Amino acid sequence: MYGVDLSPIMCRLARAKARQRRASVQVIRGDMRDFRLPERVDLVLCEFDALKHVPRKEDLARVAHGVSRALRPGGHFFFDVNNRLAFQKVWPGVWWIEKPGVVLVMRGGWVDRDGVRGQTDAEWFVREGNLWRRRREHIEQVAWTTAEMRRAMREAGFDRVRAFDATPFFNGDPRIEPGCRTFYLARKAG
Ligand SMILES: C[S@@+](CC[C@H](N)C(=O)[O-])C[C@H]1O[C@@H](n2cnc3c(N)ncnc32)[C@H](O)[C@@H]1O
């Protein structure tokens, strides 16, 4: 099993977690637009809208080709993305998420009004003993239509692309409305 992430800190954390759980994972610092694995694999996962962190709309084709190269024939690519509707309806609001020792406040909207990129500012409060440390993060995501997604996958050698609306997987979370988020399963031609 291999893990790929652009951030050295995320790679370090992933290695530590794998060690803790005695999971055999080789974590590679790389860019999803041009990564290479030491061998071909049966499944590539890109979850929690990681794909949408690429800076440009055209980057989708590079990711699709890279994933196709990493897969054995008949292998699958599973990923999820936020859609344009999420940037329109969900991101402009304020989100408050509270878990033991962590509070997250998010405020979002558009980077550009033509519907290509959304943005959100995340403020993290992380408990450290009796104090709370505050951290800021700015996140931008690209929006593709389902048709653009299917075209990019087919051009990269995937012969079957299935799309599932994410709403039923979020157990009635009112923030995830139909059409806002999609899971994709693409099969590389055998
Ligand atoms: C929303 S997180 C998802 C992390 C992980 N998949 C999970 O479910 O916990 C997005 C991740 O994408 C990584 N990332 C952003 N741009 C990337 C790129 N071009 N290539 C590889 N990783 C990237 C970030 O460093 C971050 O760890």
C-alpha cells in the first residue's frame, strides 16, 4: 500500500499513524499531478475532496493520466468532490464544527463568479493544556461538471465512470444537499 501527499507534514503524520497501527504503508511525498508509484496497483483512493485542491481546472487531465498510469488494467479510481452547487449554496455560510479539543469555524464563497473556483477560510482552535492555539487556513477548490469529469477520465483510459450523489452517505447531515457532492468510481480499461 502506498500513500501520496504534497505536504511533508501530512506525510510525516501518515507515516506515524501507519507505524502506530502496524500498517504496511509506504508514504511518498509527491504531487497528484505527476506522481509515480514503484509498482502498479488495483485501487487508487483520493478522498475528502483532495482532488479539488489542484490549482487549475486543466490539472484534472494530468491527475487522471497519472492515476491511470498507476493502475493495473481493470483497476479502479475512487474519489469524491464538491460540486459548483456546494460553492453556491453551502460554502457562503458559516460552519461551526466542535469536537473534543478542536473547534473549527469556516466561512466561504467564490474566488471567481464564473463558477470555477470556491474558497473557504478555516479558523482552527486546538486545545493545548489550558490554552487554545488558533490557526488559519485558506482553502481554494476547483469545480468541474460531471460531463467534464467523465470526459477527462475517458481520455485517460477509464472505460466505465460511475457517479453517486453523496447525500445518502452523510446520514441526513443538512449541510450536504443533493447535487453538492459526488463520489466517482472509474474503471481503467482492461
Ligand atoms: C482534504 S485533505 C485529505 C487528506 C486525506 N485524503 C484524508 O482523507 O484524510 C487534502 C490533502 O491533499 C493534499 N494535497 C493538496 N494538493 C495536492 C497535490 N497537488 N498533490 C498531492 N497532494 C495534495 C493536502 O496536502 C492534503 O493533505
